[in-house]
Amino acid sequence: MLLGAATVQAQGLTWQEGLRGDAPERYTVVRGDTLWGISGRFLQHPWQWPEVWQVNPQIRNPHLIYPGDVVYLYDCNGRPCIGLERGQGTVRLSPEVRRIPTREAIEPIPLEVIRHFLRDHRVVDDPEALDELAYVVAGDDRRIISGAGDRIYARGEIERGPRYGIYRIGERYNDAVSGELLGLELESVGQARVQRTEEDIVVLEVLSASQEVRNNDIILPLESRELVREFVPRAPDGAVDGRILAVPGGVRFIGRLQVVALDRGRRDGLETGHVLQVEQQGERVNDPRSGEVLRLPGIEAGLIMVFRPYEKMSYGLVMRASRTLEVGDRVHNPRHGRGVALR
């Protein structure tokens, strides 16, 4: 798991602030651990990990944590730091020695949920850009619906070689207050491979299809993203105040490890790995003396980590949910910890 490109100075936390009361002095990483889980063993708030993590320059590739490594607490100029001791990097299976490959490094969070989601969903920021994208004009034998193993014909800019995704326009994400279009969701229909090009018509073979491929479906190169290298749980640098915009798939009530769409994106300062707190609106009550209607303070209900920011919106993963979350719940900077912008 990649933790950061440079040493982070521990200047945010004191020994009395932010650490769990039962934080261990040393913890040996086991298979199945995640960075989020390890952070939670030491810190009250996992997004404060960069404030205490110290890279050991003597360790080769210190940003990766493997099963068998030891994470430990130590004093760093009067403040707590977390360091790393590289565990045994080999497993002896006489007469051979097998080194632990990079792919076995621990993940920051359960990434399979995100990988699966990103295979099937992406967002176009500018609807006018759709007119510039390649699209299906026909199926084999003039069919308007095709499936795996069939040929399809498309127009537009498509290079021979890589696999392409086939997408269909799905949800329109609009700002609930201003009505601004934040993005168009594209839902995966399948994958295809270029066979040949004749003049301005591209012939493709459908390799897989979760739905029937239809005329006017969009053809795009598959997104290639190395998720592990982008995640460090941390609070945003600036103030962020938004809402849960939707849940892809139409679900309204939201729990842990569900993907949500947020109405804030890169233009609002969000980056991969940023953690936001979810706040549910307080109830309306009547003052027993004056009779006036009062709104009770909001209730902290969960944490969301941004994993795919777009320009005007983002996708995030619910990492913690103390209550059932809903579309429309407020998201903002975590309230705890030094160096964290508050609302």
C-alpha cells in the first residue's frame, strides 16, 4: 500500500490528542489487514495517519506495507510518530525461497468494491463532449441489438489495439440547489476489441456484454487506474461542504462499503483519499414554552472516502456508518484533529 511520496512531519498530534487510549506500542501486520484498519488501531480518526506516519529511509520501498511487517509507536521530538520495521520478506519452502511479491502488499481499504464499480461506471463532465465520442451505428446482419461474440460497427475516433468499453448514458447528476448539471453517468454495457477499419467505419468484436449492445451506445477506451498508489486517508486541505447526491443503482438507504455520488469534485478541492464526515439533519421540535419550531443540531452519522473525483462531482466509499445514511445527507470536513479545516 502506497502511503505517500515524501516524509510527513508529525506536527499535528500530541500524545494526549488523537491516539486511541488502547493503542498498541507495536502491531504485526497480518494478511487481510488494510491501512484504514491499521490506522484505526492507533488513531481515533484514521484520516490523521499522514500526521504521524514516518518513512524510514533505510527501508527499500517503505511506502508498501506487507503482512509480517511491524508498525510501531515512538517519540518524535515530543510528538507521537508511527514507524515501520520490515518483516521477513521471504517464505522458506525448502529447497526454494519465495519472495513476497508487490501484489501482496496490504490494501488501503477493501479495493475490490471500487475496482468492480469503476469497471461499470464513469462520468462525463461535459454533455457536449458526448457528440465527439465514438458510437455504435449497427450490429451484424443489420441487427440493432448485439451480444458477446457478435460484430458491431461504430463511427468515431477508435485506435486499433486496446480493448474498449461499451457504455450507455445513465443517471444525470444535478446540483439540488442550483440545478447545475454536475455530470452524466455512463453505465457499462460490455467490452469490445477492434478488428479492422474501413474508411470511417470501425468493425469491433463484442468480447463480453452484461446487457444487449444497442445502436448509439458509446465506445470509449477502458480507464486504466492504479488505485493502490493513490490512497492516503486524510482530511481535505480546505473547507468542503456538500451533500450525498445519489447512490448508483437507485438505492436510497446507505450502509458501510456502499458507493455514493457526492455533489463536490476537484473544483471544490477534493482529491483521491480525502475523508469526509456525514452529518444528518437534526429533527424539528417545538419549544415547549415559546411554541416556536426549532431545528436540533445535526448528528454525525458516518465517514466517506473519495476514490474517484471528477471536476464537479465525486464517487466515494462509505467507510463508517453509525446510522443509516440517506441521499441528501450533508458531507463536510471531519471536525476532529489539528490542521483540519472546519465548517
